[in-house]
Amino acid sequence: MTHQKSLFNKNLFFEDLKQNKHIMILYTIFLLLATTLPAMIMYNSYLESRHFYMLSDVAEMLSMANPFVTIINTAAAVIFVILQFGYLYKTNSVIFYHSMPITRKNMLVTKFLAGFFAMIIPILFTFMVNLSLNVIIGFQFWVSVANMFKIIAAVLLTTLFTYSVVMFAQSFCSNVFALIIAVMFIFLLYPVTKVVAVGTFIAYMPTYYVNLTLPLADYFYPMWITFSKTGLLKIFTPSFAIYLVIMPIILVSLSAIIYSKRKSENTNKFFAFDIVNKFLKYYITICLGIGFGTLIRANVNSMNIIINFVVHTMAIVVIFSILQAIFEKNIKNMFANKKMMLLVIICILVFVTIVEVDIFKIDKMVPDADKTNEIYIDMPVFSRNDYYYSSDELKFSERKSIEGAINLMKTGKISKDRYPSRDEKVVYLNFSTSKYQKWGIKRRIFVSNEEFDKFLELVFDTKEYKDQLYGFDNIYIPENGKYGLHIAHVKGENVGSEYFYIRNEKEKTNLVINTLKEEAYSAKYSDIRGEKTTYFIECEYRKDEKNGGYRYNYRQIPVFESFEKTNEVLDMFYNEHKENIQ
């Protein structure tokens, strides 16, 4: 018999594993449906269309780096925890299990390990199937075998983290409903708080755009949304891996302590229900109060700061009070606790003062050019008829480019409209430095066409700008693919464009690209200022690395009127296209 002080019971472990076999089979099927099946369907589509970028998506699915795997794993974690600790939901079962000659800590750790092993066996089986397909079909160019092992390690550790969180919630819950509420609270606490905080910040700081995903912050909260936006290998750093190992150890330890100290064997309430209930009450009322108060203030949006201040304060106080009364189920209790209400009002006044008066002068912050090594700008990359369009994020590291960008930030005006009208003779820009980009924070302003034109003249002749504008080094034309260059012939303003292709003709493809490259890199901004575009060349563009491979998407490259040689070549191919049609 296992020693009472042991934290593992072999017999109980294998018995639990045996009881979970049917769910393990079902779990395996779901994983195959989320990875192998769609990958094979997409690969079959690739064989028909030969769109090279599709293979990158196929490889990503086979590597189990898609967000659906994380969603399935989260659902599976809840199911396996319910199966492992379902005895807590019935008094007779609780009495039976707790009468066994093992300690509660022993039982909790053993059941935790049994449930986790029941999860990782289907994951590893699916991984081996997908790895075999990767090797057989030959996807190592996009996701190497070594990177697939890194990705599966990340999947296993994030699954361990999720399973530990669910088990921690189960340690102080005694029914399925309480467990689901506890899990939802733990997993939603951070994103809900983040949305309220970011939404409030955006409402009061119109100069700034904040990405709701907040990439750096999300690294410490491994939700599926992070993996859908960023390559899993990019965020699976050594520090993040250590975090994913340490947190389950802490959660299991806390669960063992809580479980061993349970005073009630079976109750429909949480452990420490009153404390959790009070926290939830104030958390929900404060978040909703600030959120709705922000919406009301945003609708008023008076030019008078005093009116904004009063409306904002009253909105938060009234909404907070009403919500408190709803929680207390007595409207008379709205102002019953005068000391607490006074404290809340003081906190609200401090908050409103900070955001309305902009005490920290956040809206006017501009980086120091001498201390800035890189600056990122979401900006239009070319123009037609005085309207700039086709925006992209460009990086500038040359000193004169950085100084020019910061001068734009100083002369630009605050932008409150995210969707500018074509009738406005202004250009909307988002600025970010290396320091703030990792937090998803950008400074949003608009400048006149004339000011933006001066900036383009400053940076246009730099190799750094042209490399990003044209991206010749990142153009990919597959050797045997059906897809080559997709060319749009601009017939005139408000007339539209006519498309034609150059497929499976390497000489023609290279002729177009090399001719355009020569003229594009030698062109001065003064040569093309105000010129119309005659053609757009659309091609598959290797934009950035993801999961150890590359992401492919379409890139549109402009051909201007002054590019005489390129226009001659494209006119020749366009005329051939028309003759073939006839």
C-alpha cells in the first residue's frame, strides 16, 4: 500500500486513466478534425490553384499552432477535471473517496496527473500523425521538424497551464455550475479588465491608438487570441516557458492546501464564498461604472472641460450606485454605506481628474529624436490624384528619417476620426517607437498633404524606404506554380482596371521584376510626384516569419508613368493578352 505521506498513488492513477479512455479517443478525433483534416483539405486546394501561400497555412495547421487547438484543449481541460473530481458533487462519493487510506493531497496530485496524462496522450498521438505527414509531403521549408517539436512543447505547456487553472478552480468548487463560473471568472478577469482599461484610455487620449491585444501583456496570459495573431514560436521564449512551468506548480500547491483544508465536504457555494462574492460585486460595479461613464462622457464630448468633468463624475457615481443597489437587492441601500460611498467618490474624482486634465501630459508626449533608434509609421505608400492610400507599417532607422517623422508628430494635429474621408486633404498616420510597439501603443495624428509630401521627399530616396515600398527581395514566384504575376492595367480614373497574368514564364517574370527594380531604385521623388499609376503588379510576398517559416500574402507594387522601360514591357505583355482573348 502507498505510504500515507506519498503524493502519488500508482493504482489510483492507472484506474483513472483507464476510466478516461473513451473521452481520450473522442478528444483525439477532435484534434485530428482541427489540424489534420483541414490541412489535407487545404493541401488539396493548393494542388488545384498552386497559390504558394496556402502551403504555409497547411504547415501551420499540421504543427498544431492554430488557435482552434487551444480552444479544444481548454474545453478538454474542463471536461477532464470534471471527470477526475466529479466525486465532489455527491456526498456519498465524497465520503467514499475520503475514507480511502491516502491523504487528500495524495489524491489531488494523483488525479491531477492522471487527468493531465489523459490529455497529453491524444495531443502526442495527433502530433506524431501530423509530423509524419509533414515529413512525407515535405513541408520542412515552412515549419522544420525541429520547430514542430518546439511548437508541441509550447502546446503541452499551455495545456498544462490551462488544466492547472481549471483544477485550481475545482479545488474550492463543489458543483459543475460553480466550476464553470469560477473558470470563466479566472480566464475573463484579465481580458475584461484590459478591454475596459484600453477603451477608457482611448476615449480620453484621442492622440493614441492602443491595440486591444496588447501583445506583450498577453504573453503572460496564454489565451488563444495571442496565438491567432502572432506566431507561437515568437512568444514561446525561455522566460515564457519557465512561466508556464512555474505557474502550474504554484496552482497545484495552492489547490492541495485548499483541498486539504476544506471544512465542508459538499456545498453549493464556493470556498471563501463571501470574500469572492464581495470582490465580484465591487469589481463588476467599478468596471461597469467606469465603462458606461466613459461612454456617456464620450457622447457628450463638450469643448468645456468643466462640463466634461461634471458629466463624467456624475455618470460613474450614479451607475456605480445603481449597480451596488442591484447587488444588495434593495434600492434603499444605494447610499447606505456612507463611508464606502465617500471613498468611492474620492477615487472617482481622482480618476476623472487624471484623465480629463491629462495631469501626466500623455497627449503631448513626443519621443526625443536623439534617443530614438527606430520609429514605425502606419502610412500610405503611394498616391494618386492627391489622395494617399494602400497603407502599410514601415520602419525607419536612418537619422534623417527619424527626425523627419518626429517633426511630423510635432506639427500634426490630434486625430479623433479613425476613418478619414477621401474628401479631406489630410493624411492619417500612426506612429510608434520600439519601446511602445511591443505594447501595441501608437500615436495617431493627421497631417496635411503638403506636410506629408515633404516627409516622402525626405525618405523616398533612401534604400530603407524603397526596400519596404517595393519589397523586391521578398517577392516569391514558385518554380512550377500556376500563379506568377497578377498585373492590373489602370485604364483611367473612374474607369477601372483590366487584369492579366504572367504564369509559368520565368523569363517574362524576371524581365518585369528586374526592369521595374532598376527604374524604381533610380527614381527620384521629384520624378514621380503627382504622377498617375499605369499598372499595379500583384504578387505573392514573403512578409515575415511565423512558426519558423514564412507567411505569404499578396503585395501590390505601383508602376508610375515615368517608368518608361517597365511600361514598354508591360504594354507588350498587355497587348499579347488582348490578342489571346480575341
